[in-house]
Amino acid sequence: MENTKQACPLLNANFEESTDNLSSSTQLLTQRRFSVPSIIFAIGVKSLEQPLKEAQQIGIPVIAVVDSDCDPAPNGQPFDYIIPGNDDSIRAYALYSNLISKAIQEGREDFTQSIYND
């Protein structure tokens, strides 16, 4: 394995080659090294401002639980779907995550049934 001091200049050179304003993670997604998610569900949008902005820039729809102390349109671009609600407690995170996972599961089951019924 390379020495960290030797690897750092290589990493810096790779980052400097980038010409657009997107982060390296977004660059990886747009270069198709990883699959792009079809939608993002976010709770606690204050701490996720940059990743959500990048998701919007590359066209990934965002479902966001937005508390009353958050801006529903950071950087002037509103989220695709806004759920007004509390994002301050662990119980709220658990509730929203549980509801979304149940909705995804029901949607998959309905989709599967519609394929077999047609």
C-alpha cells in the first residue's frame, strides 16, 4: 500500500482536474460508476443542505421532512415533495422511516401483483 504522503498529491491532482462545481460523490454518480438513486428521502435537511442541492442539480427528486425552522427552498430551489413535520427527535426519525419503508413495500407488492395480473 502506498504511503499516505505519496497518495495525497495524487488525490489532490484528481480533484483539481474537475471543472464543474459538483462534489466528487456527484461526479461519480454522473459518470455512472455507481447507480443513481431514483428518489431521495431526507429528514433533518439543515445538515444535508449540500448533498440535497447536488441531488437537485442532477435531477434526483427529493422528499424532505421540513421543520418549521428550516427553509423549504434552500438555494432558491424548493424540494420536490415537502412533508411538514418535526425532525428534532429520534422518535420522529423512526416514525418517518417506518412510514416510508411501509409505503415502499406496499408499492412494490402492488407493482408485482399488477405484473402477474396482466
